[in-house]
Amino acid sequence: MTLSELHDLYHQPVFQLLDQARAVCRANWPDHAIQLCTLLSIKTGGCSEDCAYCAQSSRHHTGLAREELLGLDTVLAHARRARASGATRFCMGAAWRGVREGTPKFAQVKRIVSEVAKLGMEVCVTLGELTERAAAELKEAGVTAYNHNLDTSPEFYPNIVTTHTYADRLRTIRAAQQAGLDVCCGGILGMGETVGDRLRLLEILIGFDPAPESVPINCLVGIDGTPLADAQPVGIFDLLRMIAVTRIALPGTKVRLSAGRSYLTKEGQALCFYAGANSIFYGGKLLTTPSPTEDEDLALLRELGLTPLEPKKACLNDLQKAALTVTAA
């Protein structure tokens, strides 16, 4: 799909666009099913990068306390609670520029991953830049997906990040795909970009081979102390249009309603699901920013007649499949 075609889709009347997106979603995904993902920060703050939106950058003065890598028992306790509450995917994020294979911290992360994988959930990590060797080691440990967002278009990107390049991000994505990991890659709306920048990002995602397994669509949460603290909130119709176009352009990809969801009304979230979003981050906190509580989300899903999406069994290793079978029994 070309950039021109994406523009034509995006600028249709809203109801016409939503109807098209809903038809694509129903043709490619189980009706009424939403993936529940829990995201945990396993190493918080002190990041050397200068991402203008991020509370965890050491270059911004946000008051966020720095925390070292969590221990295995702590992470497992979070993962077990997530599974018990209905999450089928457990995501772990560390505020690093990237991972260094052969280091004690990377060995600790791999041990954490291997233990979490035994719980029978999909395991996703976001650890910054990644080499092909590190990606292969993470897959062997039990990682099923790697998150590495592109954030925005390559043209607008230098306004947001200067300490690493767009090419660096694409290199990490290629390394993850070459290792056989699913790729979770999306962007952030509301950083001052244009609609053209948003669609340019989508054009790049469409070009991935294979297509991204999931696309998180984040709305900027302005954090005091960051350069984007006073950015204007994203309007609901802008968000709906982006979700709908993403669903049409990437029919087999999960579209994840991500950061900023706590600022949406229940009605706004319902429209996002209608437009093609079929995944949410779930658990009351999204790394360092607020998110609806589990009880609030479950109540909304019940009200809308939606149910949790089952884990993607094709991406699980034998140990994870066995754990999933035991859990189901």
C-alpha cells in the first residue's frame, strides 16, 4: 500500500473508514477477542538516551527514581499475578541503550526470561538495541517477541531523538526478525508530528518482511521535566483514524491500544476496538505512566461482550506449550 493510498484511506469520512476497518478485522481475527498484555519495567530510569517523551532518560529532570534490574523472584511474582488475572502475554522493559551479550546483566535477563516462559505466556522484551547474536540468545531463552518502536517518521525522528538514529532502530528490528522473533513495533501520536508523519511511519511498517506481529499505537503522555511535557493531547478522531488505517493496511497484525489509554473515556475505547484495535496493555501501569486497572478493564470488556484472545501457540516453545496446557487444565 502506497503513501498516497494511505492518505486516501485516512481522509475518508470517519464512519466509512471505521466500517472498512471493522470488516477487515472480522475477516482476519476472532470476533470479540482482545489480547491482554501486562508490561513490567524490570529496570527503571537512568537511561543514557535523550528521547524527548521519556521519563526514564537521565538527561531529563522528571523526579523518577532510578531502580536497578529486578530480581528473579520479584519478576516471577508479577508474572504469576498477570497470568492469574487473565494476561496471555508478559512484556518486560529495561531502560538501557541496548543489551551486551556476555555480561552478567544480560545473563540475568535471560534467566528471568526462561523462568517466565515456563508459565505458558507469550514473552516479550524491550531492551534497546540488539545484535543478531543477542537476539538469537533471547529466542533460545524463551522470548517470543521483541518490542522496538520506531516512534514516528524518519523525517520527524531527529526532533525527538538525537542519541541514536532511525537506522539504528531498523537494524535492531532486522536482528530480531533474523533470529525468528516476532516484532512488536509502533509509534507515538501527539509529539508535534503531522498526519503525514504518522502515515509515513505506517508505510515503513507495511514494508517489514515479515509484517510486524503487533503495532502499539501510543498517545503521548506529557511528563513534567521532559521536552514534550506541554504537548497537546491527541484527539479521539485522530486516534480512531490511525487505528483504522493500521488495521486495514496490516490485516494480520495485532493493533495494540497502548499509552494514554487512561485518558480515554469508555466510549472512546469502545470505538477504538470497533476500529480494529484488538490488544491492550493491562495491569494499572505502563512502565512509568498510568493505565486503567485490571478491574476497570475487565468490567469494560464484559460490558462490551469482549473476551481475552488466546496466546499465539505457534510462537511458543515446547516448554511454554506444556505450561499452557497445565494452566488450562
